[in-house]
Amino acid sequence: MARVFLSYAREDSDSAKELADAVGRAGHEVWWDQHIQGGSRFSRAIDQALKNAEAVVVLWSASSVESAWVQDEAAEGRDSGRLVPVLLDSCKPPLGFRQFQSVDLSGWRGGEGPELQALLGAIESTAPADLQPKRAESDRPVPSSEFSICVLPFVNMSGDPEQEYFSDGITEDIITDLSKVSALLVIARNTAFMFKGKVMDVKEVARTLDVSHVMEGSVRKAGDRVRITAQLIDAASGGHVWADRYDRDLTDIFAIQDEISKAIVAALRVKLLPNEKKAIEARGTSSVEAYNLYLMARQQWVSGSFGDIRRDETIVRTCKQAVSFDPNYAEAWALMALAQAQLRLWHGTGEDALAAAERALAINPKLAEAHCVKAQLLEEQDRQAEAREEIETALRLDPESWEVNREAARLTFRQGSIRDAIPFFEKAGALMQTDWHNPSMLITCYQATGDADLLRRAAQTLVDRAEKAVAKDPANASALASGSAGLGVLGEKHRAKDWIDRALLLEPDNITMRYNLSCALAGNLQEPDRALEVLTPYFERTVSPTQIKHLEADPDFNSIRNLPRFREMLSAAKQRLNMGETA
């Protein structure tokens, strides 16, 4: 029978105990935190049990959907294919978990009724009766994960805000390196970067994330020299376990990263397996020049003004320079392809994104982002089945990629499956704390599905992130445009209109931005005439059938879709793009 991990909120302990007893009577081995022995380390015991489980049963309730700990345990089950979600009441599972069919136990009052049988069937489906291969695998020694670490974003000490791309890149690489050590539990990048720019006590960070150690540091880059300071702090005592400073030539940057990762492993006295040592030392490139340029381009990609042709052109130029230093830098080829696809599909340039994507895959066939580019190009050719295959491949290769989830969401949305698109939009939005694009799309989705509470939550997230982006760059018209939709949902209509005016003044030629502004005007702001006025250049200058397909699938335009001017402009655009007349 299966080993079952039971995740629940403290308020639901009575239901958890009754359910654990019932599942145990059916012959399964059920672990829940009541099994922790006195003197055990709480987080380590839970981590060990979660690793050993063959089914992760999560009890969703009004209390547990708000619990970060339950969501973390549920994410472990989801990402490993072991999740068995259960509804204790009429609540909806949190963002990222609604695509899974839940067993409804809201009416269960104990006993061996059909509700319990449905749960037992789900457990057995997740962990089949013939478990010998899995048991043989799990009988191997499992790392205790005695040590858990959060690597806080390294502080940019260069005196130049534009150098922040470099300190962020160093942080991400150290997180990636430490994540390859099986004896360490490392907090994910998106969680760690929630603390970026905040002044927080290390002990408070450790308590919030339930980690044994916190790492912090700084980066100062000047010319061809770099200084990196780093320290590892014991969360319990607040004392330094290890600290060091590296004053080196920039050409030593990879060696420094390796030394930091290995120093932490040595300081904690954990075993570094031979294959893990090789994995840490493996880099996408050995060229410091190429690496530095890639980090610059990546920073533009994740935080630049979306829809701005200058942003995409800058990324392409920077990546081309990177691969001139290292022609086998697959990640740079893939990022170049992503930007070239934007230039081709949204700006009508002659960029050949397919060539860069194919080059990336020839070097590294497991690079998920390159498959995203191929999916976009196939969809543009109306080869929908092949586009879907590429996205499914990308999802298998890297389900935690922001680009992959973003593209899967938009492809699904344009195919008319708004509910199916929601989990991908939610996942993409959760993967990057600076992302306002996907919360903006969630507003559209939640309005279409009638989820009022989730709509307001997405709107608040959008506005919060847009405000941060505008505070950092007051000329970020894309953030102003997307944020205006969130303000409209929250009832701040005067402020929303002010953001719209500012966005149009800053970037009147950005048709992607105009599209988003029209969504806000046609929706909660209820200004159909102005929505049509702002949208006119979009119809006149759009260069891609994909853009028109997106518009036709977008429920934000339902209030103006049947107006004669809208239909005339849509018909003219489709004829110009050889798509035929509208229905």
C-alpha cells in the first residue's frame, strides 16, 4: 500500500485526524505532523516525510488556502506528480492548483462511504499497488536535508543602478549551483527575491521561510575588477558560519561562484557527490564577456518595457555580441530567438527567430525556451497541433520556466480555453515578482469566469507590481497601461485615466500598449468610444495573424465587439493580413 503524506491547516486538525485514521484503516501508511517525536527538528522531519511519500494528500479549506506552508507542500506534490487534492468545504484551491480535479469531502461525515472510496481510489491511482520499482528507488539513502538555505539577493554596491543585472545574475547562479547539492534544501529564486530591496533581520527571514541558514552578500563591479562579499549565517544563533571576500579580475567570476558554493558545502560539512561537483562547475559558457552580455540582455527581457521595439532590438544586439564571444552559448541563442520572435510577430521585422532557436536546440536540446519560440512561429502559420506539441515539450523540460508558462497560457487562451489557461497565467505570475503582464491577463480571465474575489486579488497584485515598476522607471508606459486595468477593477477610475493619458504621451507608437489600454477602456472604465479611438492604430499597424487571433479570443472587447466601427476595423485588418472577412 502507499505511503501517504497528509497536509492540512492547523484549524482542520480534527478533520485531518479522522481522515488519517480512515485512510490508515484501508491499509495505507499515513504520515502527518502528529507523528513527529519529541526532540525532532520540525522542518527536517516534515521534509523527510514529504520526500518519502508516494501520495501527497492536501486538505483544502478556507484556512489552508491561505497557508503558505500547505501551499508549499502541495507544490511539492504537484511538481512531482504525487498530488491528491481534497476539498473539505466549498472553497476554491489557491492559484496554481485549480487545474487538478479535487476529491470532494465536504459532505463526508466519516465511515466508508463513496467519498472515502473516491479518495482511496485517487491515492491508489497516484501510487499504484505495484510499487516495487518505486520502493526500490526510495529504499536508497535519502538525504536528511538537515540544512536549508535562503540566498538573499546580493546587494549591488557598484554605485550604478544599471549594474544591478550583474548582482542579480550572480545571486541566481549561486542559488542554481546550491540547488544541485542533494544534501541541501534551497529556497527557490522567486521566493528569495521577494526580499530584494528590503531591510530585514536575518532571523526574521529564517523564521518566515523556516530555514536553518541565510546567505547574504554584495557585488561591486568596476571595470575589469569585481569584489564579492558573502556570508552564511546560522539562523538559530545569528552567528557567522562562514564569510569571505573575493577581490579578483572579472575573468575569475566563474571560479568565484564555484568557490562560494563549495565553501558553503564545506562549512556545513555536507557531502558533495562527484556528479554534483561536475554539475556545479558546468557553465553555459566559459566566456566572461559572453556571460556579462547575456545577463544584461536577460535583465532587459524580464524587466523592460514590453511591446517596445527598442527593448527587443537591444536584446537581439546584445545576444548577437554574446554569441560572437562564444558561438556555443545556447542560452544566449535562445534569448535572442525570444526577442526576435517578438520583433517578427509584433513589429513586422524580417528577423529570423527560427534560426536562433534551432541553433540553441542543436547545442542544448533540453532548452525549453527555444521550444517556446518554435511554438510561436508554428501558431503564426496556423499549425496549431504542432505548436501545442512544442509547448508540451517545453513544459516537460522546464515546468518552472516563466517563459514556458507564459507562452502556454497565451496559446491556450487564444485557442478559446480561458479556464485551462488560468493555471499557466497563475504559475507564470508567481514565478517572477516583477511580472505585471500575467496578473493583467488573470484579470481578463477572472472577469470572464466570474471569480470576483480572485479578480480583485489579481488587480491588487497588478497595481502593486506596476507601481514598483513605475517608481523605478517613471517612463515605463507598458506598466502604466497594464496597471490602468487593475485600477479600473479596484474602482480607482480617475487614477486609471491619468495612467492612460501618461502612457499615451510616453509611447504613442507602442501598439501592444494601446491594446492593453483599450482593454481597460472597453471594460471597467466603460468608455467604448475612447477604446475604439486608442485601438485604431492597432488595427492599422498590426502585422501578425496571432495578434488578431488574440483579440478575437479576448473577452475584454465583448462590450464593443459588435459596434460597426470595431467590426469594420477588424475586417480591414484581416483582409490586409489575408485572414479573410469576419463572421
